[in-house]
Amino acid sequence: MAKDIDWANLGFGFSEVNCHVQAVWKDGAWGKLELVEKPYITMHIGASCLHYGQECFEGMKAFRQKDGKVAIFRPEENARRMIRTAIRTVMPPVPEEMFVEAAEMAVRENAEFVPPYGTGGSLYMRPLLIGTGPQIGVAPAKEYTFLMMVMPVGAYYKGGLKPVRAVILDDWDRAAPHGMGDVKVGGNYAASLFAHEKAKREGWPVELYLDAKEHKYIEEFSTSNFLGITKDGVYVTPDSHSVLPSITNMSLRQVAEDLGIKVEVRKIPYEEVRELAEVAALGTAVVITPVWEITRGSEVIKISDPEKVSDTLLKLYHTVQGIQYGEIPDTHGWCHTVEV
Ligand code: COI
């Protein structure tokens, strides 16, 4: 029940809400979006998502704004990215209008679970597209399920804006150069789980990946994109075919330009990390999480103060969150208001 939630101490985890939204694709067409109360689905034991990983997902957030309205941040961009992922994984794309309608329905039906303004929380939205038809030979399924699940969340990493340590574990890669790193499939996260758990056990909340071919260039963190701020104050982020095109990163590049910060999307050699003034992880879930230290083998690169977030990261963070919470004018039209 929403009234029992301790909003100020929400972590990032599953909790039950009123319902989720679901639709089924079969015989070549999408069926109606429907509200489903139970957080379970029944599927064939031969479903292609179970055997061949034919699935993808998205992550987005709805915010309770200063004036009491509820707004989803850039759902159209998530819809477009899910279409690109669906094409890459040979699934029927969910049309943008249907995706946005499902998002609106999920928010409307669960409005009481959108954390109150001022608590720092948001309603995390997890659109999911899975092959649910049986497929035993390797081929795309003939039936699919799309669903939109939501839950109230707080900070992804304990402490929110508190800087974290990261590690590069050269024995594991996240995504191959012509693999699926640039689309949002569960397999990319499965590929990182072993290293992710090892890193956590050994004291690093997040691991950073280099390009799989040469281990020469920075790619991204397991959970999020990489942002570096150079000593000259330039926003640098990797240009790579195997990095997920993060909507948070895309938005922050625009915010940076609006703030007069120069932006460069280019290859970042590992050695350059030693010269960076600041590093952060960027994503819907992690927002902007400063990274104060990066370890690779015996090298420990201290980037910034573990106790203090620099002015540039703070400015970027407060601007994007200010837009999301309706405190700063939404000049780019990023907030999609839902009548609740
Ligand atoms: C998100 O940022 O929404 C993601 O999907 C990443 C996941 C690690 C939580």
C-alpha cells in the first residue's frame, strides 16, 4: 500500500503496485493494452525468451513535480530505442504511440506510487518485450508479450550522489564490437553479472568495461554510460558501436551545451582517465553517480575527492533533476505530463 511507504528511504528494488500494463502480439498484430493486477505472467515452457534470450527492456522514470503534476521523462526516446532493439532481435516493434499510451496507463493506474515531490524518489518504469511463443529450432518466436511494469524507487547506489569506486576487470567483456552492446537486451547485463558480483564482493560497486577488441578504449559501466570531465572542463563520453545510447547521456549533453560546457563524443583511451578531472556514471537508474577512483590490476587512479562532488557534476545533476521535478523550465519539451 502506498500509504505505508517510507518515501525518504526508498532503495532501488521491486515493490508491488496496483497493476502493470500488458499486450500480446500474435497472428501478425498487437492486441489491446490491458491492465493486469498480478505481477506474474504464464508462458509456454518453450518460449523463445527463455531459450534463446529473445527479449529486451527499457528503463525510464516518472516524477512528481513541484506543482503536483506527474511527468514521464522523454518516454518517446525510450520507445524509439526499444524499436531499434526489437528490430535487432527480430521482434515486432511496439509502435511509439502504443508504447507511450502504455506508459501513461501504468502511471495513471499507479499514481499513488509516484513518490511525493521533495523526497528525491521517482516511479521507475520498466517496459519489457519478450518472445513468449514456443521456439525450439533457432528462429524468432511467433508470439510476443509487451509489458510496462512500474515501482517507486530511490537512489540506485547507496548514498545517491555520494561518489563510488569502480574497477576494470580485464578478464571479462560486456559486448563484442559487432554484438548487441548498442541495444538494450538482457543478455548484455547477463554477460556482466559474473564480473559485477566479483567486483561487489571485492569492494567496488560498479565495474567499467574497455572495448572488447583491444582493451584500449573506455566503453561503459555495467549499469550506465561513462562521462569524463577534462581538466579544461570539457564533457567527454565514448563514441563506440558497442555502448548503449543512453537517454540520460543524450539529455546531459544537451544540458551541458545549454550551460556552455563543451561536449566531445569520441574515443577515450584508457590512459586518458589518468588525466581526467572528474568521472561519472550516467543512466536512468543511476542519474549521475560520481566515480572518484578507478582500479585496473595494480594501478589505482584517484580521480577526485571521495567526499565531495565537483561543481560541474553538481551543475549537470541539479539541472537535469530540476527539469525532471519541474523546478527549472523544460525548454526542450522533455517532460511528458500525464493526467492523473
Ligand atoms: C536503467 O538505467 O534504467 C537501466 O535499465 C539500467 C539498469 C542497470 C538498472
